[in-house]
Amino acid sequence: MAKAIHSMIRVLDEEKSRAFYKSAFGLEAADRLDFDTFTLVYLRNSETDFELELTINKGRTEPYNLGDGYGHLAVSVDDLDAEHARLKEQQLKIRDIVEFKREGTMLARFFFVEDSDGYKIEVLERQGRYI
């Protein structure tokens, strides 16, 4: 069976990206591989072995066009309201909490926050299938 191990995004500024993901989600560098034309930084936290791979192409100065194909990354948290307040306090680009219901049953509570490159991260409350 295949095991999901990481997702990769291209970022413009390594330090800004690392600071965002550390502050927002407690992700720390698990590994950093430096090559002539690019650098790979693997971020993770103690909650999971799944990693976010940041790819930094050296010499790139223009922001990446995220296009219309990119969806989002998702993380789950125990206390959605507290996380929303904490990230809002950091003055991040954050949206309001949404309650997603079907036939009166709560399926998910979530909000989106945007990183310094414009990538959207969905923050879900741990419940149901999102634990």
C-alpha cells in the first residue's frame, strides 16, 4: 500500500515561509537539502510524520502563479475557536469560521488562512472524519 509522505509547494522566500508555518502550525524543519539551483526544506511537527516540502528556486524574484488548479492544504486542531483567535491575533490573512452542515448534521467546522505566497490552508476542527 502507498503511504502519503509529503506535499510540495514552491515558495519565494524561505525565511518568510518557515516563519509562517512555524508560527501558524508549529512546523519545524526536519531536513534541509541545498543544491546549486534550488533548496528543499521539509517541515513537520510532532502530530504527524507527513511533511510539507518547501521548494525554493534560487534566483527567483517573481511570485508564483498559483493558477486555478491548486486547492489547499488541510490541518486539524482540537480547539478551532482558539486557533482562529490565535492566528487572527498574528494579523495573518484569515477568513471567518464556517460551519458545513448536511441535512442539519454538522460535517465540519473550519476556516482558511493564507501564507506569504498566497497558498490557502484549511484549518478543521477535529471531529468526524477530520481527526
